[in-house]
Amino acid sequence: MIEIVNLHKSFGSNKVLRGINLIINEGESLAIIGRSGCGKSVLLKHIVGLLFPDEGEIRFHGKSITQMERKVLYEVRRKFGFLFQGAALFDSMTVEENVSLALIESENRLPQDEINGIVAEKLELVGLPGIQNLKPSELSGGMKKRVALARALVTNPEYILYDEPTTGLDPVMSDAIDDLIKSLNEKLNVTSIIVTHDMFSVKNTADKIAMMHEGEIYYTGTPAQIMQSSDPVIKNFIQRTGF
């Protein structure tokens, strides 16, 4: 379980997070929604320890990430897979090199043939077998997302964090990514945390929603509950997303 307690974060005079409180339970698929610029991605980076708060803390299985020694934090991070918004693949590397990066940089590096086998397994899992030698420039947008997801899975994480997984994709490919997220959640029994403003994706992938507004968690509930809400802030957001 992840507990987010009174989390605050500012960048200069810009107060982004203003007292976030949220509990993420094991095995659930949580969508964090809200208008652009409300701090969704900033919150996601705090969860995995890429950013640290000005105030408050994040507890992973009861232990505060913000107070961990660097070595312990590194081990915790291995329990997380992170799909970055733009895929964030290295253009100079092959698909295999991109996917295997975390394994190669590990202190307890596996033999290369084992690494190759794991890479092949994860690419198969995301529906892209046999593309190890391609470069990112040879891939479509949807394929890049899938390769980035294979990279996120390579350490067998307990949690997968998705930052706008369908941004920039056409509706058909967006649906395919949504199906993949749902399938992986069921097959691997992982906890999924999905940051998105795509309400169609939310409906397809999430069993719980946390809505951010003005730097706080404004509302939590199921997709059905939020769609039926009469709250004016929620209704305005739903209408603006075109759902």
C-alpha cells in the first residue's frame, strides 16, 4: 500500500501540490485525473521518488520514501515501473538496449544471455516480438509506447506508473494501449497508477479515480460515480474532456 500524507510541492512561487492525501491499495487500477497543469505528473514523480516534497511524506508499505537512504530508495524504485509521457526512449540505442537498461545498470547484473531472454519475454508480453534490433526512429508512436512499457516491466515491478499513456495516439492505438494496461494488470497482478486526462481511457482501465483540483485531491470514487456526479467542478471537467 502507498500512503500519501499532506504532500506539498512548490516550484518557485508556483504552489503545485497543496496538501495531497491519498491511499493506493494493492492490486487496484487507479486513475489520477484533472486539468492540464494541475500537478498530476508532479505527484507521479513523487510517488516513485524522482521528486521530493517540501512538506509531507509518501509511505511505501509503511516506510517513508522521503526518509530512506539512497541505497534503500534505489531498491524500492525497482519495485516500480514507469512509463514516461513521451516514451523517453534513447534514440541512439536499439530496442533491446533500451529495454535492458535497468538490468545492465543493476549492481547484481545478470549474464547477458539471461538479459536477452528477459527482454524477449517482455517484448512478447507487449505484443512486439522480434524487434530487438530496431531503433526508435523505425517505430510508430504506438510501438514506442509498447517498447517503453516493456522497459517498465523488465524488473518485474509491483507497481506500474503510467504518465499520459495514450497522449499523441490515434483512437485505435489508444484503445490498444488501454487493453494492454488492463491485460497486464490482470496477468501480472500489479498495481496500476495512471495519470491521464483521457476519460475514455479512464473508463476502460480504472476501477478507482482520484480527481485533482487546485493542488489537492478533490474527489475519489469509481468511474461510474464520477460520471454521475452533480458536483459543478466535476461536471465541468467531464464536459471539457468531451466525454
